[in-house]
Amino acid sequence: MRHLFLIAVAIILASQLTIASAKASGAEQVYKFYCAQCHGLTGKGDGPNVTKDFPVSPRNFTNAAEMNKLSDADMRNVIMDGGPSASKSPMMPPWGKTLTDAEVNGLIKHLRTLCQCKGKQG
Amino acid sequence: MRHLILATLSTVALFAATTMATMGAANASAGGDVFAAKGCADCHYTQGPAREKTIDDQLAKKGPELWYAGSKFQKDWLGKWLTDPKPIRPMKFGSLTVENPADHPKLSGGDVAAVTDFLMGLTSADVAAGKVKPKKNPKGRQIFSKKMPCSGCHQYVGRKKKIMGGRSGPSLVEAGVRLNPDWILAYLQKPKVFKPVKMMPVFVGLLSDKDMLNVSRYVANFKPKKKKK
């Protein structure tokens, strides 16, 4: 009976881990599909749109010092409503009508993994 | 006598119209056969509605969907492009790292007209005809290059005929020769119908119908400048 219980617990834990990793890869995929065009696949702000004519420098997500100045709420605001909502360039589109809430939440977590920083709290 | 001539002329005209329509349909049907035989369907699907539901679905495609090609493209341009396919996208379809290899197969001879007829027969009821008249449009220009980030991903001809703009989306240089102006508007207004999963943001709810009309007029006016005589 005890063995059966342990096996059941192990199965539940394994399935939770699988779901968690699927979600993580989902966020990375969302990032690479929508954001990497300008911010680059590794987040350095060097996507294929950034030619010498590009009017601004897309944010480098691997710059922890700069990324730490932003709270998660700041990032959500810019993702949803675009650059001008934070007095930044309109080259950053408003994604609020494109992405789901879950995708935006996933993106914010992914950006935190790129900068390896927690950001401004509160 | 006059009635007889009119009746004869009407019959001839009707016969000619029916014959041309039949020939067109036959040519389109032949074009469908060429499309299949040449392997075009390996990269392009031609039966709507849109199938993509996830990013994986979109990334699995090797080329753009063509089920509404007849509503999207201009016939003259399509025939020329099939003969001499120059890249429309700077990057390889679906890639952010690989340049467009410019290796799209070419068609020649009677295949060109047949495939053009086939593709022009693939239309969407979601494209309303006669809505967009291409014209210089300062409001559209303002939205395209200042208010919204269109130029961030799409190339266009800027000042001093310089090609400007980003490289992840299809180029819009001479888009007015390639695209049906009414399709541009329909695509902005109903993105989920044509491309449910795409790298371009949805602008429904962000731009008004009037703004979308202005942008469509502006983009539809991207044409080569006429040479001064």
C-alpha cells in the first residue's frame, strides 16, 4: 500500500514538472516568435530589424543593470501598450491585442531569465 | 433587319464571353494541375480557411498560404513574378537568422498563365472590393512611419529613394504593384481570417477603421516613380 502511494506521488510530481517545463519552453517560443525580430534571439537587442537605419536601439535584455531599473509592472505596461506608454519609441509595438495574459506573464518571466535579475520591486 | 443584326451580335458576344469564361476555367484547372505537379503544394496550401492555430503550426510552414491569393495579389504582378521570382522577404520564410536564399522555382511558357489563373481564382469573401483607392496620404504615412511601428519590420522606399525599414516582415517596396489595395485593408481589419498566428501585432482595437483605410491607401500607393520624359 505504501509503495503504491509513493508511486502515485512520484507520477503526480513528474507530471507537474513536465507541465512546468512545457510552460517555460512556451514562453521562450513566444519570445523568439514576437520579440526576437528586434530584441534578438538571445535578447541582446540585435534582431534582424536592427540595421544601421533603425531609429532606436532595442533594449538589451541581458543588461542586468538596466533591466533592474524596471519592475515587472513596468515591463507589462510596455509590452501591452507599446513604447510610447513609457515615453519610449513607437518602434516598440503595443502587443496588448495580440498576446494573451498568460503569454505576457510568461514573457516577463523569460525576460527575467535573460537578465538574470529580479528587477525593481514594488 | 436591324433586330436580326442585334440578335446576331448578342449571340456572338454571349458565345465569346462563354468561351472565354470556359477557357479561363479550363486554364485555371490546368494551372491547378501544374501547381500540384511542380510540387508547389509542398510549401503553399491553397484551401482555406486558415489552418494555423499555434506558433508551431506557423513555423512548420515552408511558405506563405495561398488560399486567398486571388484576393491578395494583382494579376499582372503575379504572372511576372512567377516567371522571375525576386525575393519579397529579406529573410528566409519563418527565419530570423537566415537570409532569403532567393531560390524560389521559376515557371515558364504556358505554365505561367495557367498557374496565374489558378491562383487568381482563389479568393476570399472577406475582402470587400472597391474600398481602397491608392493615393498619397499624409495621415497614412504618419501612422506607418511615426505612430505605429510598421517601418520597424517592413522595408519601404524613404527619402531620396533609399530603401528603409526592418527586415523581418515582407518588403513593402512597390507593394502597390503587388498587392490588391482592398486586401491590405481587409488584412488589417481581419488579421485572424488571413493569418491567425503571425509575427505582426494585431492592430484591431488600436487603429480605427479610418486609420486603417489611410494606411492601406498609403501602402497601396507604393509604386515605382514614373520616369520623366
